[in-house]
Amino acid sequence: MNQAFLTVSPSRSQMFEEEFVSLSCEDDDSSAGWKLRRNTTRETRKECDKWGRSTGSSCNITDITPLDSGVYWCESREGATSNSINITVTGGSVILQSPVLPVMEGDDVTLHCKTKTSNLPAGFYKDGSLIRTEPAGHMTIHHVSKSHEGLYKCHISSHGESPSSWISVTGKPTTTAPPPAREATPTYHDTTPHVSAPPQLVFRLVCHLVVFCPYFISTLLMVSVYRHRPKGNYPPVSMVMTQPTQAEQGLDDDYDIIPSVTTEHHF
């Protein structure tokens, strides 16, 4: 929805009695039907034609009086509202010229203590306490922060004191940072190092193989021989003694040292 913005001329929140004041609803969409309204001590939500002269989206007040002090805003036919402005009208001779709208945090603000005729040395107060006295009748607050919010007024000797006005401080709008660039999805690479066996372990493994292999081979040979042996029982070995012939006996008589021959037979 389009939002209207209320402005006031002269651009200050305090007015001298009998000044000319103009309020305007600034909006690009005139079809919304924005109208000026106000709340005072005597009336509530009264439109411009009850207290001023309407000219389109503006409302003028001629010879403003203290009874016109109050809150002013713009309102559409649908009930949408603009920012509001507090206006204080004094019958005295001193006013404090302060910002009508909230002050942006970090900005500088200058307050003017004014009479109808001239600028004179003035003392400036915040929440009832004297801040300082300025010979030129104006005071600048540098780098405004939230701690500077409060009720301000000023005083000029032999002229009197101004009404009090509230100064609001708003934070600077935060700029949305652009989203960070999307990083490409990293490709996973297996960087786990391949651990090689220590030399001592390799040496011990080789030694075990050298010792174990002959036993293993001999075992296989024995099993192979056992599996391929002839089946049946082997007869016991017999010992046969042959009797010598007569001729051999004759020889024995000649050669007593020749023993008899024993022959083994396997069946």
C-alpha cells in the first residue's frame, strides 16, 4: 500500500501564536483520498475542514493559536495513516526550533532558541537539567545517539522560556548484505595415505615362509607316498641258511676263515 508523508511549514514543532502554518500529505497516489486529521485537548480525529482551510492534500491554518496545539497526521479512506507531527503553539516570546521528525542516529542536530525579533544568548536544557549556555542562541549536538532522546527547552534572559519538545532518535537503516557467492561443491578425493608394511614385518614374514615351506612340502610328499603305496600286508623278512655242499666243505677244510653266506629273501 502506498504511504503518505506529512510535512509542516515552517519546519519546526513549536510555533508562535498568530503564525501561518501549512501541513501537507505528500503522496504519489491522489486516488487514496488522504485527509488531514488532528487530536487536541478539545477534539479528536477532526478533519481539516473543522479547523483549517483545505486545498487538495494540504491544510492551512491562519493565525494559529495555543488551542491548535496537538498531534497531526494524514489518513486514507481505507484507514492507513502517515507519520505524525506534534505541534506546540505558544503565546510567549521564546520558542525552541528543533527537528520535527525523528533524528537519524549518527547525524548532527542544531537547536535554535528564538524570539520573534532576534537571536540572543540562551541556555539549553534536557529533561530539566541545564546542558550549557550558547552566546549565539543555538547549540549543535554532534553524532546523535539514543542517549540524546528527551525533552528539550531553552531560556533567554529577560524574554522567558520556551515550551518543551521531545526529540526522537532512530537507528540508521541496515543495508542487506548480498548473499555470499555459492561455492562449488568440493569433489571428494581419497587422500588417505597407503601405509606400507614396516621392513621388520616383511623380514619376519619371509623367515616364516622359508622355515615353513620345507615342512609343508615334505608333509605333502609323505601323504602322497602313503596314498600310492601297494595295498596288502608285507610278510616278515625270513632268514634262510643254505647248507654247504661237499665241495664247499672241502674248501672249508682248506680255508677255515671263510664264513657261511646268509641270504635274505623277501616274499
